[in-house]
Amino acid sequence: MINGKTKLFAIIGNPVSHSLSPAMHNAAFAELGMNCAYVPITATNIKETVAGLRHLGFGGASVTVPFKEEVIPWIEDVDPKAVTIGAVNTLVFDHESQGVPARCRGYNTDWIGSNRALYQAIDLHGATALVLGAGGAAKAVAYGLVHSGTVVTLANRTMEKAVTLASELQCAAISFDQLPTHSADILINTTTVGMSPHSDRSPIPAELLPHFRVVMDIVYAPLETRLLREAKSSGCKVIDGLDMLLYQGAEQFSLWTGTEAPVTVMRKALERALDIH
Ligand code: NAP
């Protein structure tokens, strides 16, 4: 029940109507009996949107495409890890006293979500990983791996982007042509290949999948991508894209509430929302 004491949280992006995050966070608030609500906001101007949330008393927000980089100049305290990644996906507003505008802190929880999803299957320290893609998500995923002591190699359709990211993170880059001779403990797809409505595609030929022990696809629509189906048939442990989404959200929830997130309830809410989606 929304009343005069309800604390508000939001996802800001454009578009946001497809987002699964409201289902996840509202399920968590309900499970813990918290008087909080999480709403989608389609933003057109990120500076004005952050100012609006700050003055309207919002407790925090998720930031999504296309604002994860553009939001940074409008935040007072940006976590150094988010600065390194160059993207913020979480805002926390500190309302210190009434009548004074809140201070805003910015974090990146995507890398934490990716690491936590992977840790279910493998110890990252000392492991080797091949990351497909060099876009926004790849940056957070690869940062998380390097941060945990994994030896990372990047491969991207546009080779120059992989080389640039690899030099930023001090890891290696290879071309798609070199994939047949590469092997690693972990393979992660961070490209959009395999995403609905092109779910018949996979970013890597099935015959190369025995080169990996654990395969994670961060695409979550469909939940079982062609890559994951073929990896399972090749005997790999597989991790779907909802786990990264879940754990990055769980970290946001803790930053906002100081409480451990009810991840089982949140995962179920995500699955239900994906079915409706
Ligand atoms: P992005 O910045 O636009 O990057 C897209 C990546 O896909 C680039 O590396 C691009 O390569 C590659 N790509 C696109 N079409 C390709 C093709 N036909 N063949 C080979 N590579 C291709 O997107 P993003 O924000 O990183 O998101 C990527 C995916 O991750 C999306 O599906 C998104 O929904 C998902 N995601 C999931 C989570 C989660 O929590 N599970 C979080 C964030 C994102 P080029 O550089 O050559 O164009």
C-alpha cells in the first residue's frame, strides 16, 4: 500500500518499458515488508532527471541505456570502480536533513552481478576467460574478471574496440579468426547475438564449445539461448543472463536499504516478468 511514508526508487533510461527491474525490486520490498516502491521513468534529459529525483526525495535509482556514461558528471561522489569502468548503473541519494537537496553517490553493480553469477560455477582467481564483445556490458564483465584475478582475453567483431578495451584493462585481445585455436576455463557472451527475435543465432560455432568448462550468456531473452543449449550439449556448466541481472540488482538493493536482498524471491519475480515480456 502506497502512503505518505512510501520511499521511492526508480529505473531511469530510454526506453524502460521493457525493463524487468521493477518486478524484481518491488518483489524484494514486498517480501521484506518495506514501505518502498520502484517505478520506471522514461528520461529525455539526464541532468534534469537526476535533479528531479534529488529534489523529489527519491532514495535511489537504477540507470540504464543510454545514460550509464552520460550520468557521471551529475553525481557528486562516483565510486572509483565505476570511474574505471566509465559507467554508473546505480544512484544513491543521501537525504541528510529536511529542506536540503540530497547528495548523490554513483556505483557500478554490473561487474559485481557478473562475478557473483560466475562464482556459482567456478573460482575466478587464477582462472582463464574469453569474453566475446567489447560494448558497455563487456567493459563491466571484463573489469570484474580482471579485478578477481582472472586472466582475460577479449574478442570482438570490430577488432579495434577489443584492442582499446584490452589496453584499458591490461588484458589480451584476439580476432574472431583466432577463436578456433583459443581455449579457456570460462566463455562469456556479452554481444547481442542470440537475442530475441534472432534467437536462432549463436556468437561462436558449436564445435568450439568443448574448449570451455563454464559458459555464461548475459543475453536473457530468450533465457536459454542457442549458445547455452549447445554449451550444455557439449558438457559445459551454463549460467543464464538472469543471474547477472539478479545479482547486480541484489547489490543495488543492499546499497539502497542496507539490507541483504532476498535473491530467491527476486529471481522468481524476474522469471515471471520474462514470461509476460
Ligand atoms: P552494446 O554496447 O551495444 O555492445 C554490443 C556488442 O555486441 C558489441 O561488442 C558488438 O560488436 C556486438 N555485436 C552486435 N551485433 C553483432 C554481430 N552480428 N556479430 C558479432 N558481434 C555483434 O550492448 P551492451 O549494452 O554491451 O549489451 C550487450 C548485451 O548484453 C545485450 O543483449 C544486453 O541486453 C545484455 N546485457 C545483459 C545484462 C544482464 O544483466 N544480464 C546487463 C547488460 C547488458 P561491434 O563492436 O563489432 O559492433
